Amino acid sequence: MELTPDTVVLWQYRGLRLNATIVNTWIVMAALTLASWRITRRLRPDVPPGRWRTLAETIVVMIEDQIRAITPYSVRPIMHLTGSVFLFIATASLLGVVPGFRSPTGSLSTTLALTLVVLFAVPAFGIAHGGWRAYLGSFIQPSFLLLPMNLLGEVSKVISLSIRLYGNVMSGAVIVAILLGIAPFFFPVVMDLFGLLIGMVQAYIFAVLATVYISAAMSQPRTKPLPEDSR
């Protein structure tokens, strides 16, 4: 059993390789794009909401409430990022029950890419909220001598997101492989549900931690006025 989709090469031409990680990432993005289009294509006040629109609105409200419980700042800008990350990881986990589909979050390259998004988003939100002086000034508090340690801590806590997500997804794959080897006729359905549960939990943890890091970056005293909160 292949533990990571990186090793599954679907197409190769000379030095170019197209593995399952890339293809399945495209599938997840296409599924989210198609679902968003189908749900919002008749989004008008005179059209009553259907089942899928109600479900989508429920998910959005739940994400908003969770972010509002974590941060005192504007919910919508943060939700656009962390909500999208949550939906990507959750959808990748849901599609994992489809035979032949390998969740791209089982690849370290995917988790690192998600981490880089958060890594750049944290200072972007911090600077947009309070200005670059307040954000950069936080790295020399309480002393300029702590600048290297503060920078290292800022980078390491975000990188830990990718290691945590990758490690938990891979550990779930290892458990599935072991149990399938012991009792291949009984465990497949149970293990699919187990893997789905792990994926949903990791999507939630990743999104919550990203929100916490962004909120912490925005907690510095403002050095410039902001437009009225859009919460």
C-alpha cells in the first residue's frame, strides 16, 4: 500500500512527472469550484434556498461563529483565508472515501504549501491591521537582542502546522495499512470512516491554529486608522 500519493506517477514524459498529489489537488479544487458555482448560480433574494444552499450557508455560519469565538477582530477577512483552507482539507478528506482517490494532504509538499500560505498571511494581516511599524516592532520586544528568537518562533510555529497535518494523516494511513493486512474483509469500511474522521479533525485544527496565529499578529497596537469593522 502506497502511503503517500507522491509515489503514484500517473503520467511521465522525459523529466516531467504528473503524480497523484497534483492530479488529486486539481480534483479537489475543481469539486469546490463546481459546488460553489452550482450553489450560488441562483443566489437571488426572490429564489428560496434549496438544500445545498442551506447546507452551504450553515457551514459558513459555523465557520464565522468559530472565528468570532477566537478573535475580536473582523471575521470576514480571516474567514476568506482560513475558511478556504478548512474546506480544501475537509473536501480532500471526504473524497478520500472514493476508491482510487488519494488525499493530497497525505503529501508533505501539499501541507508545506498550505503552511506557506499561512506563513505569508500572518504578517500580511498584522501589517494591514496595525501598520508595519507596530508589527515589526513586536519582534524586538522586550529587547532588540530577542529579535532572532522571535523571528524563529514566528516561523517555527507556522511550520509546525504542516508537520502536524502531514504526521496525523500519515499515521492514519499506516494504521489503515496494518489493519487491512490483518483483516482485509472487515476493516475497509471502518477504516474509511476512521480516515474521514482524522481528516475532518485535522482540517479543523489547522484552520483554528491559523486563525490564532493571524489574530496574534493583529493584536499589536495600531499605528494607522482602520475602516469600520465589517463584522
